[in-house]
Amino acid sequence: MAGDLRDIAERLAGIGEELGDLALDRLHRAADALRSEGRPDAALGAEERRITRARRAVEKAASLLAGPEGDLEP
């Protein structure tokens, strides 16, 4: 059972990293839009914030499943 939880925690940690990459991509795209259009893209900013909230939730779930040892890296 503990192995199953650890496997899920590791998969969640990987998903958290993917979400972090997506959030960073949205920030880069928003910065590009600001440079080229002279105004921020509100939709990209909102999407980045939503992705970041999801990443934090997934990382929290991974941490909870990893247990008190906390031997998984975020």
C-alpha cells in the first residue's frame, strides 16, 4: 500500500513540474505580447494564475501522500 501511495506521489510531483513549465510558458507569452502589442494579455495572465494554483494543489497532494518523511522533491 505504501508503495502505491509513493508511486502516485511521484506521478503527482511530475505533473506539478509539467504545470510549472506551462505556467512559465504563459508568462513568457504574456511578456512577448506586452513587448509586441504594448499591452498585457489579460487572458494569458489569468491562465498562468490558474495553472499556478493547480500546481500548488498537486504539489500539496504529492507531499501529503509522500508521508511524514517528505522524501519527494517538489
